[in-house]
Amino acid sequence: MESIRIRTFIGDDGILQVQLPPEITNQELDVVIVFQAVTKKSSQSSIQTPQELGYSHRFIDEVIGSWEGEPLERPEQLPFEEREEIQWLTF
């Protein structure tokens, strides 16, 4: 089961137009429509979820741990750098 989240505008005619990816052409589909009215947000935008940005709900699962190159190795840590103490001037 796949799900696609879109934001669209429904005109006076009440017709919803949805364009689906070409990978699913020539197939019979069961389609479920769940809708929620969009409320206007204030000018100070909050952080958007990956779905609000147009990513699949499985984006994190598909990306995390998907490195397919040579194994990553962490090099030996360098010694801690000791710096001079800051001298504050008082008047």
C-alpha cells in the first residue's frame, strides 16, 4: 500500500484532479480520499514535517542506513588542543 500526500485547490465545480506517478499506469487501484481544510498559518512559519515538504512518509526509513559504498571508518582522534586562558581587562 502506497500513500501520496498532496495539497490542492478545489474550485467552484468541486472537481478534484490528482495526477499520479507514471509507474502506476495501467493498473486497477483502490483509492481512499481523506481531506482536511487548510488553515492559514501566521507569518511566522513553524517547522514543516517531511510529508508537508512533499516527501514520502517512508523517506526516513528508506534513507537511514542506506549507505552502499565502502565501510565508513572514524580516524584516530587528535589530542585535545590546550589554549591560553582568556585574560579579562577590568577598569
